[in-house]
Amino acid sequence: MALAQGTNRKRLVKEPTLYDQNYLISRLHAASVGQETRNFARIHQRASMTFGELFAGAERMAAALVSLGVEPGDRVAVQVSKTIEAIQLYLGTVMAGGVFLPLNTAYTTSEVSYFLGDATPRVVVCDPLHEDAVRNIAGDAKVLTLDDKGRGTLEEAIVGRGGFTPVARGPDDLAAILYTSGTTGRSKGAMLSHKNLASNSEMLRDYWRFTKADVLIHALPIFHTHGLFVATNVALLAGASVEFLAGFNADQILDAMPRATALMGVPTFYTRLLDDPRLTRARAANMRLFISGSAPLLVDTHEKWEDRTGHRILERYGMTETNMSTSNPYDGDRRAGTVGFPLPGVEARIRKDGQEVEAGEIGVLEVRGDNVFQGYWQMPEKTAEELLPDGWFITGDLAKIDADGYVTIVGRDKDLVITGGFNVYPKEVEALIDDLPGVLESAVIGVPHPDFGEGVVAVVVPDADTLQAEGIAMALDGQLAKFKQPKKVLLVPELPRNTMGKVQKKALRETYADLFA
């Protein structure tokens, strides 16, 4: 049967600290004990920050949150630019016993309104430019601000505070809620516990061989599992330093490479860096590891990267609900087109029609382990559909496990589109397009894109001769986050259907597979 499981490796436990009563924070803090004066973050165009300064700032954040009424289990919603202060806010929220709720900075006010109404946070932190709009949708929540320089009313709230002892939180207490779109268009809040986050990051630290000697180029967003819970947590657990960048910037990444050892990115990072002639073996000589995830990496990108740098990219697989579940090996064959083996402590199986399939056969991937989330916030029925009583989570991804144990993702059972590392569910986009004047119906699909992994494409059947593709694109601007908006709008006379009248999206994907080639 196509069942695979990684093996556990133990790590020595650090001496007790005052942080020990908080399950996640105690682990994130442990590697910095005695290393307080070492630099944690080298920040572009700002002063560097030591481990001691990082956690002292997090304590001040925690004290401020408690003064604002945050109690254990309360949500703290955050939609701000990527700054080191935002990292301290994440740590401070968990220190205070709260539940961190990061929101994509591209979300519109309309989208944020749903999240705040569903999660009912005690505190909302936003960009000062959006303060008035957020206050109108925040309900009873306290609203604070934090800009891209780390300034705002949150900065004012932490002045004079310090010496905070983290609130006691156990392994099964919630540490974060991350929203992921649903196929009906209604977003689901994935509840992640202290143990979910700590166990997964500890395992990745060991599996990918991160130590105090590492310097990680941190160019990922921190409202997403990859940048917040993989990059940040793994670095802290290892006592590693980071080159802390506000986002992807080829100049800054290439400048950092000679003094760094690792980069975590999405396929878009690698395709764009390959376009830069400054990417050479000499520039990458100090690097030991390049990791890619959040979207499929083309075999062509693997080959070109290895040819240019001498390094083979390590591709892994995860979801909001599971953190990381599989990874190509650190030592051994990193096979392009696969996402490697189940990570230590994670089980993976392939099932079809309720039965496990043979090796090499395609079915739905299911995973089980301490990495798997606690369920969907206030959605018990949806939780029961996807999280089985015995702990197996039905990912909805179509996959296969070969005879050597490598997992390959071959498609998505629910038509999820992953573009530039972000999830887009077609139903949400289709609903808006179908409501536009002159539209009869639409189908939104994802097709291969050389830069984003997949590009969002809207295939639209017009109900009026005057309908223009440009008009549809303009109508969606401001209604959806940029990454959700179609990169192409195609007008067709009809959509392909089966005998039951269901639109055949597979046929559409095949028809337009070379659209961005």
C-alpha cells in the first residue's frame, strides 16, 4: 500500500528558563539563551537587531497587548507591512497567550471585513493608511497601527513596558489562525496549536541541518506559513541569523548571497533570479541550501538553477493546515517534479474511493502527524469532512507515491490555483465575474506560468456583443487582491461540459496549457 512515514530524531533539551511555561515561546527562545548580544537580523537600511533586543521587544508587545485586554485565547489580527516589529508582534502575541491572526496585505477592506467578523479579534493592528477603513469594520476590537518603518500607535503603546513573563500555554493551546480560501468562496480559519508549530519547525531545523552558523535570506512575506512559521521559526530554533528583507528584491538577495548560507523562496524567486546575469557559481559559493515551496517548481527551473549555481534546489510540500509534510532529502537525490519524502514524524498515504492504492497509483493525498492542524475555526462540519477522527487530514491534492517513497503532486482535487505561492480558489473569482453585466458564465483555472508557477485565467462566455476582456479585468480591480485577479481573460462561445452538464475544467487547462509559454 502507498503508505510512508518519516523517522524521528531526538535533540537535547536546553536548561530551563523563565519562558518555559509557554510551550512555543520557550522553544523559540531556547537557542538564544547566552547569545543575547549576537545579531539575529541584519535589516536592509536599518540597524541590525540582536536576539536579546528581539525578545525584549516581544515582551513589550506582549505587555501592551495585555494592557489592551488580550486574554489567553483572544485573537490578534494583523495586516501590516513586513518589518522586524511585526515579527516581535507575532512573538508578543503568543507570549501574551493570544492567537496570532496574520492577514495578507493585498486583501481588500471587503475581504478583511469577513475575517474580522468571523474571528472577532480583541485587537487589530493595521497600516496607518488603512486605519479609518479598519475602524469601520473592526467592531469592538481595539485598533492600533504599525507602518513599514515600525512606527505607529503600537510603537507608542509599548513605550516604557518590559520585563514580561510569558503566559502559560500548553502544547494543545492555539497559537495562530491562518485563513485559507474554501471552494465555496467562504474562507476557513485553520487553527494551529503550539505543538503544531513547534514540532514542525524543530523537525525542519534538523532535517535541513540549520545551526547557529547559518545565515538565512528572509525575503518571504510573514502573513503566510512559509515566511512566518517556516523561515522565522526555523531560524530562531537554530539560533541562526537572517538577512531580513521587506520582500523579494533581486539586488538585495544577490548582494546578501556571499555572506548567507540559505534561501527559502517560491518558484517566482528562482525564475527571476535566473533572469539576472549576476547569478553565478561564484556568487552562490557560500550558500549551502536553496529551498522552494508554496507552488510547483518546473523541472526546467531545477535544471537551469543547478547549471548556473552548482546547487540543486530542495523542493518541499506543505499546506496552511499542515505546515510542512514532505521534503526532498538534504542528502541524497533531490528529484525534480517530486516533493520528496514524508518528513520525520509525518505519515502520508494515497487513497481513492476510501481505499489505499498501490505504489505509483494516483489518488488523494492524506497526512497525519503533530504538524496537522486542530480544525477550522467555528466550522465543525467542514472540519469533520477533512480531518478524520483518527487524525488523518484529507489534503484534497491528487498525488502518487512511487516505489522509492517519493511523493509527486499531480493535481488538485478542488481546482485550487497556486500563483506565486498564494492560494486562489476559482469559485470566489467566478462569483464576481458572473455578476458583471454582459457575462453569461465563467470558469477560472490555473495554467503553467514561467514566473508564478501558475497563472490565473478566466474563461468567460459573454451574453452581449459589447463585452470586452479589458472591461472584466478593470471591474475586478479593487474587488479582489491582486494575486487573485486573472492574468488573462479569454472570451469563448461556450464552456466544455460532460453529459451531466458539469464544466470540464480539466479540458480547459489542457486547451490553454501553453498560454504563458
